[in-house]
Amino acid sequence: MTRHILAASTSLAAALFLTSTAFAQDAETTPQAAPAVTASTNSANDLSQVQEIVVTATKRETSLEKTPIAITAFSQASLDRAQVQDVKGLADFVPSLHFAQQGDQGGILLTMRGIGNDSAYTEVADPEVAIYVDGIYSPRAQGASALMYDMERVEVLRGPQGTLFGRNATVGAISLITAKPTLDGFHANVEATGGSYNRFGVKGMVNIPVTDNFAIRAAFITDRHDGYISYQQAPDVPGINRSAYVTSGKKYDAGDQKSARLSARWDLNRLHWNVSGEYYKDTGSPILSLMQTPRSGEKFWSAAVDTAPQTNRYSWGVRSNLSYDVSDKIEAVYIFGFSRVGGTADSDADAGAHLPSLAADGTTIVLPNGAFGENNTAYSRYDFTSHEVQLKSTGKNTIDWILGGYYSHEVNKIRFDIDQRNGYRDGTFNWAGTFIQADREIDSRAAFGQAVWHVNNWINLTGGIRYTSDKKKDVGGRNITYCGAPNSANPNCYATPTLPGIFGIDLNGAGNAQDVVNSLNAESSALGYGNLWGISNNDTKGKWNKVTWLARADAQVTDTTLVYGSVSTGFKSGNIEDGGLLAGPETLTNYEVGSKSRLFGGRMTLNLAAYYEDFKGYQVNQATTTRNDAGNITGSQIITTNAKGAKAYGFEAELSANITRNDRVNLAGTYQHTRFDSLITVNNGIYNVDPANFENLKGNELPHAPHFSATGVYEHDFNLDNGARITPRFTLHYETRSWLSYFNGDGTAGYDPANLAGKGLLGTDYDKQKAYAKIDLGLTYSAPGGRYEIEGFALNVNDKRIRTSAGVSGSPGTNGLATVFLSNYEPPRTWGVRVRAKF
């Protein structure tokens, strides 16, 4: 690891040295340009300068280099150049940001500065990194809220944003600002993309000024590809129904997304109104875990599948921002949002890890216990409504201030079915269950205020405070499960190989739990087994309150350098969970110092930040599975436990430089260190849930937190005599090794966490992503005048296998299955061609 860090650090230092040398050499022959002052007079007209960016991280427009927050900003053009089309694509270009993916729910799971939650994709858990679209919180990182097209800007704020942003911005926030209609004339563009895996997509926009104070804008996107995971042939075992396996049709990890947005803008003297409606549809397929070590003779990007993939997910929403100029110095704002996310999905939960086979006698069929698993989202709908009011100062003032109030209401409904069988889909019955959630609600209320005192021309002091009150309740939530282990009341349990299972009980939506049980028991009784199904209640409620605050000082120490220091806090309320349980809240205190510099006459920007985070009550989600002595599953549920806490500290650097008028370099790097304070738990994927198998994870590193990561981008313009331009682009992303779970390997009770080499029963680091370097390439031809472009690109050129999660199927001492390690992966090597035209 030390060698990797040294190599990466040396490379970064060399790049910085060469950059500064090139500046010095070029400065001898090129007159130094005057520094940019404001966004309205930014450096776009001077190609030798780095373009100045205006952001709204403080709820008012400020220059990025004058904003004392660790923030990375992207325009739509920069997103296009980096081939970023959704939130997860930002991870390579933002310091300390990492992502993972979840299969059947299509969730994107974000980690920032080492803090995140790999289960924050349903109503069970909330994320620590908040996503906002046009200032409106998006509780589910799915659908249009994660897709980025026709953007004005994307801002990634690192560190707690608990004062102005509030809910669940515990360690940071991602703010998506869509492009608004403009009154300056008709504009339109269209883009078509084709590439590997039969990828094809089209996106575009049209802006129409209807009157001198009213304009509309329409934007759309479609993108599809066949998927990366091929189907293996069905196992050739006598007595096995080979037609139960999926060998053709839609692949796993296929994409098929469509979205459209209609926006309108009115400017009526003092009144300004921006409103938009958006629709999204996803009919692609879930991702699928792959075997870390493929079976002999099988391709890596393939799986033995006996559940066909199905996704039919949608979302739609309305967003409104209404502002009124109360006076030349005061503005009132009302922000309203409504969104609905829902749909169905069906996915293979076992990933074909254990196949039927013949015993040594050559005739007995071996059906691995519980080896078939299917996850079916039969119904889901998440409705979210929010209201926010702001009263704030405008223009130049000795004290800039903002006051506000916030309320949101969320209603979540879902029916999620699980079926497990022995061997494969047509094997004998093993276990089944369903979660029917009729009404899970979240109410959040907050009041906030923040002020910036401009002490003099170069010193500013900022103070902010927010009071948040969250209420969560579960009404009518029910878990329905098979009876479990044999008992005196019903000795038929686990003696029912012909039981149909949970699937196929159609109740038109979330359904009524008692109706489901009645239907299941009617089936089991008809087979002579009696009533084998029961209900457990999830009804519960909880309320949590917290005051979060910010204290910050910044100083313009030179005309081109800003330094700042801050202490800020973040808060995430507790969880309600299955079985009527409650988990406590999370809190975070972040200490940070940083600087922002615009150097060499505006031709280079350098932003630095160092932080220390003290995290309390870290909510850790884990699936708790109970088995009987024979290794059969008798119950399973996701629960949230609070770790004592965690610590994280690190250093972040971002550099943008126009070395010459035709050469551009961007560098972003992070060094970080994380550790658990204390968490006593069990790795239930490997060991039985038994006190004897519990371990203390004190000292373990947090997942998705490599010690060092960096991305470097280099572009060069070849200007042709006819005014056209050819631009090659080279991107290198490097990371040292990281863990993909908080277990840091497969340690057992009593092992020494300080000795990470002292692993447990399996003796493996199955959840460790090794250090890697990934290369992306691009080549763009821009026609004279920039009316159209043709771009070729290749991503992950060196075809690295980059894991985003790790799991185990089969565990010693339970069901006797061979242990197979599984992971989700980032896409393999892909390529494409893109054509853009402007009108």
C-alpha cells in the first residue's frame, strides 16, 4: 500500500511541478492577463484563463473561488466531456466521493469523506449524502433525481450542510440545477450517441421565448444498451429441468432510460417564477452480482440465471420556485416540490452461485440447500412533498442574511417478496417471506437562519443555526414468513417440499397482509400441511429533534487567495424498522480549514481543504438471518444498529490550469483515514447469528474509503486553419485499496482487529478492492463556429474489474454449501461515438 501511495503522490507532485514550470516558461512570452473579477465578466472571453464559475451553495450567487466551502462544480459541457450522465458518474471527479449500486431497487448509494450507508435506498434508511434538484430534497437517489441532462450546473458540497440544506445533508450534498428557460432568443441542440453493447441514445433541448417576459424550455433524453452480463448454459444434469434457466432475452445490467422535462419562466417586474415538470421511465434491468472467481470454463461477465430480469420503474415530479423582490434589498422565496417514485422489479438473488449436480454415485441429484433466491418488488410507490420559504437580503450589505422555514411529508408503500428453493427455480421449497408496507410516513420540520458579517474588505464571519424535528411512523406494516423450524404446534415445518411459496399472490398493489396469509395457508392446507404462515407487525413511531449549527471565518489574504476555517454539525434522525424497532439518530461534527487561489493571472485555480470528522451514532444496516441447527433459514430482516461512532480525517486538493491557450489540466486528489470507534456485530453472511460469533469492529476502516485517490485530466486543442478544432482528452483515475464492507475481511469472534492479517475461518479479504488505475480516452472534432461536434470515446480502456460491493453465498457451519464470493462491478470497457448539433 505504501508503494502505491508513494507512486501516486510522486506522480501528482511531478504533474504540479511540470504545470508550474510550463506556466513560468509561457509567462516569459505571453503577457499576463488581468484577473477575472465577476462571473459576468468572467474569463470565457480570454482562453488563457480558467473560466470562473458562479455557484449557489450559500443560497445566493457567489463565485466558486470566493465561496468558503469545499465544493466542486460542473457545467453541462464539462459533464459531457467527462461522459457523466448520472450521479454515480461524478465519483471519479469529486474528491472523497464514492458510490455503490443496489440491484432490485436501482438505488445509487453514495459515500463522502468515508461516511455513507449501503442500505439507504428504501424507506428503511436515509442517506448521509443528500441530493437536491433545483433546491428540492430528493429522498430516493433513483430515476430522474439521479439522471443529469440539460443541466445549468451541478454542485457537490463536501462537509455537513446542516444549516441551509438541512435534512440528511450529514456529510455533504449534491445539488443539481437544471437549465432554465432564457429570454434572449431561440436556442436548440440535439445529440445522438451510439456504441458498444448496442448502445443508442438521443438527447436534446429547445428554448422558446414566447413573449418578452415569458419563456419555455423542453428537454429530453433516451439511452439504452443491451447489458454486460451474458447467460451461461443451463447445467447438464439428468433430472434437472434445463428450461427453468434463462439463456436468452434481456440481459442483466441493461440500460433503457427515458426522461423529459418541460420548464417555464415568468418575469413580471418584481415577481419571478420558475416551474418545471419532469417524467422518467426505466425499463432496463437490475444489476447482478458476479462470482469474484468464475467457474472453470465460464466468462467473467456471465452468470447461471434462473430468474429473468425485469424492471419497470417510473418517477414524475413538479418543482416550483417563486420569488418576489420585497425591496431593492430584500427578497422572499417560496419553493415547492412534489415527486413520486415507484414501479416493479424482479431479480435473481442467488446469482447462480450454487448449481445442482450429481452425487458421487452418479444418480442422486444434489440440490444445494436454499441455493435459489428471487427478489420481487411486486409494488412500490414513494410520494414526497416539500415546502420551503425564505426571506433574505440581496445586493451588497454589511451583513448578508437569510431566514427560512421548511416542511416535508413522505409516504412510502411497498410489497417486497422473497422466495428461496433448493438447487434452482424448480427445486423443492425452502423458505419464503414478504414485506407488505401499507403506510410508512416521514414528516420533517425545520427553521433556519444564517448571516455573513463582512467585517471589512477582506474578513468575513459566518454563523448559522437550524432546528430540525423529524417524525417517522409505520402504520400497518407487516412481515409474512414461513413458520420456521419444526415445533410441537406444527411439525410440518420444513417438511413441505411441494409448497408453492410466496409468489403469485396477486393483491393489486401493496395488498392486505391478512389476505396474503389466508391465501398461503389455504394452499398449504390443501396439500395437507395445515397453516404454515404467520404475521409479525412493524407498527411503530419515533420522533427526533436536533439543533445544527455553523461557525466560519474567511479572509481574502491576497487579491487572489481566500483562506477559511469552519466548525459545522450535521444530523440524521433515527430509523423505524421491521418488528417495531427503533434506531437512534446520527450526528457529525466537522472541523475544516481550506484555501482557494486563483493564480498566474487567472490561468490556474487551486483549492485545498483539510478536515476532521467526529461521527456519533453511526447507523449501520445489516441483514440479520436466523438459522436452525440444520442450517435452514428461520427468519431474516434488515435492522439498523448504532455504532458508537467513527472518526475520519483527510486532505483534498483540486487544480484546474490552462497551461497554454491550447493545453488544459485538471487534477483532483484525496488522502483520507477512517476508523470505527466501536461496533459489536456479526458477519451474518458467513457466521450464524450467535453471541459466540460476534466481534468488535473497533479500529476497522469504513467502507468505500481508500486512503488515496486521484483523477487527472489532460486536454489539448489542435486548431485547424479553417477554424475547426480537434481535441484529444486523457483521463486517469487511481485509487489505493479499499474495503467494501465494515468487516474488513472475515474475522471471527476473538480475532485481533489491530492485526488485519489475522483473519477468521475463511482466511480471505473477500471484501477488499485492490488498488487500481482506470483510463478513459476521448477525441472531439468541433466544426468552425462550434455548430456541431463529433466525439469518439472509450471508457475503462484497460478493462479494470472495479467492485462496488462484496458478499458471500454459502457459509461453513450452516448449510454446508461451498463458499462463493460475489460482487457488483462497474462497467467493463465500453466505447462510443457522439454527434452534437446546435441551432
